[in-house]
Amino acid sequence: MNKIKIILITLVLTFGLSIQSNSKTVPASFADLAERLMPSVVNISTTQTVTTTTNPFPFQFPPGSPFEDMFKEFGTPQERKSAALGSGFIIDEKGIVVTNNHVIQDAEDIVVRVNGDQEFNAKVIGADPLSDIAVLQLDTEEKFTPVAFGNSDKARIGDWVIAIGNPFGLGGTVTSGIISARNRSIGLSRYEDYIQTDASINSGNSGGPLFDMSGDVIGINTAILGRNGSIGIGFSIPSNSAKIVIDQLIEFGETKRGWLGVRIQEVSQEIADIEKLDEPRGALVASVAENSPSAKAGVKAGDIILEFNGVKINQMKELPAIVAKTKVGSTVKVKIWRNKKEITKNVLLGRLETSDDFKVSEKQSETPKDLIIKDLKITVRTLTKDDIKNRKLPNQTTGLIVTKIGNSSPLRNSISENSIIVEAQKTKIKTASDLEKIVKKVLKSNQKTILFAIYNTQNQRRYIGVKLD
């Protein structure tokens, strides 16, 4: 009996020690860590001139009133200085500071406060609106205490973190919390893979660092959920993604992102079933830009990209970030699903910032006439260069803008006015005649179903299937 008790006690102690050794203890205090890091975190204030027009009348017109636009020019333009606050952190002893682009965007003067009492003017080394990152240089010969970047890929949900910044102008504020989630996308920027934290982040924290318990920067605090202050849901740009952009801004003053030259959309369950793909995964190629790296490599609209440069693509949103991080001019293997089988293409990556797909032609074009497609009961006009510019479409886009949809049109429940038809039956549409020929061919067939590729009114490219009467 005593032998059994000894065995049980031994097992309990062993199990308890095992749990303790595999868990991280709750910090007794953040004081030592905060004291070490505070000198590297800065407060940023910016000013810019804003022009406003004063109301010349002793009353206000109701919102949306036609008189509001009619009389707005009678006001007197007045200039005033607008101030904004943010945070940042020093990454080099020579005074190189990292912050958010939106903190310094359009600023005429940038003043950085270090250690709460030293103030320095700063100039912008480089800024990137797409990732919302900016790099500043302090105008001084002094030496500073920098912080180091950590490996954000190793940051786990539940890990302790602290944020230091300048919320509401109250410099040197330290808050703590944990990593609440990873890989968040909230629709703020083109490349999103945010770390979510419940460490209190408020207005003025933007651009400040999110530290792990080793004192390394694993994120740049960028956004909060809730207009009236922190509700325990803040978002930070992961350091691994940020560092690539920061290094390029320091070296070149601009970014050099990889460019594949495709427009993509999610792979739905229905698409996976049609393509005989085991599950909805990858990124469906909605279109391929002319003369792009993908076009030259033989990638086609309708392909599903399953893997890029050895990295599996589980969701569509993962691909743009992975491509952007890849070195311009490198040749990568792209695995795609086509005709119910997997094939590989070798793609020589271009540079996004200099691509025709990224820039829009300034050429003007004549206003085309409206034409009726009788079989579809819709009215269309040819897409112009002005449309491409105003709607920020790929430069080589061709198609027809739907200006009117008849009550009995087979498209009435599928698209809305101002949608753009760019393909029918996977054939590019350039003129109304192109569309009419394809529709008549489909109507003569037994299937009588037509596959359109369109840009909707949000300028998102989508495939839709429509049954013709």
C-alpha cells in the first residue's frame, strides 16, 4: 500500500513540474523592462496648413440641400495650422525613427520629443502608404539608445506584450496585455497581417512599438477598434513585415515590391467543386495584366495559385503579402491548378511600383455612345481611359460599362448599373459587337448559360454565371 502511495505522489509531482516548466510565469512587474525601453520611444507632433471656407450666412443649409453647393463658393478661404500627435521608436543610434505613415503624412513640420524633454526637428527618409510605415531622421549629431526588432513569427497568442507611446499627448505611457490574435485583416491598408492585442492603445499611440518580454519590437501599433478610445482591441504591424519595408526605405527612400501581375479572388466551395479541387484553397486568378511577369510565364485567368515560392497559399489574402516581400528580379516557382491538375510555372518577378498595372495612363479619350444589347436587354458604352483612371482599374482593361438594365434583363439580379463587363465565356470584350456575337452563340447552344467576368461598382473583379432566356 505504501509503495502505491509513493508511486502516485511521484507521478503528481512529476506532472506538476512538467506543467510548470512548460508555462511562462506571469510577470511580477514590468517596471525594469519599461525603464530600459522608455528612452527609445519618442513622441511625434506634426503641423500642416489647412484651408477652410467660412460660411457667409448666419444660418446653415440642411445637409444635401442644392443650395449648399450653390453658395459654398461665396465663403472666404481661411488658412489655419492643424496639429497632430503620434508615437515612434528609435532603431539607430544616429537618430533614425520609425512611425506610421499616417502620423506624418502631408506634414509641413515634424518635431520629435525624446526622453520627455529633448526636442528635435525631423525629416522624412521615406514613407510607404501601402503598409502605413514611415522612417524619419532626427536633425542632430547626438547619439541615441535604439531598440531591436524581434521575430514576430515566433509571437504566440497569449504571450505578454507591452505598448509604449503618446496617447492623447500624454507621453511616456506604458500599457500591458497579451497577444489576442494573429493574421488579422481590417481593411485599412493594401497589405494586412496585423497582430491583435488587448494592451490599451489609444489616439496618439499610432507608430509606437509593441514589445515582447525580451524588450524587442514585435509590432508597430497602428489602429484601434472603437472611435472613443481603447476597448481592448488594438492592431500592430508585425515586425517581420515592417522590417522589410523599413530597410528598403532607408536604403532607397522608397519600396521595391515584387509584382506578379494578376488580379485574384477567393476560391469558394462552388469553384473548388467545379474545378475538382480537394478543398477551397489558393487564389483564383481573375485576370492577368498584359506583358506582366505572369502573362510572360503563361499564367492564365481561371488558374488557381496553390503555392508561391515554396509557400502554400491557403487563403487568397496571403498571396499579395508574400509576393510583395519577394525580391524584385528573382525567379520563383508558382504551382497552379488548371484543368483539374497541378502544374508549375517559373515566373520572373517584376517591380510593383514601376508596373503599368500600378500606374494609370493620363491619356484622354472621346465620350462613347450608348448601345443596346437586345438579347441581354441592357444598354452599354465602351470603357474609356478616363473610366480606367477614375475607377483605378488596370491600365490595359477593356470592356463595356452597363449604363441601363431592363426590368426583364437576365442580368438584373446579377449585376448593377455602372458594372463593367470585361469578359464573356472567358473571351475579352472590347466592343459591343464582341459581346453580341458571344451572346447569340450561347443562345443557339443547348446550355444557354454564359460566364461573365465583371468589375462591380466597388471595382472588384468577379466571375458570374447567368442563365439566358
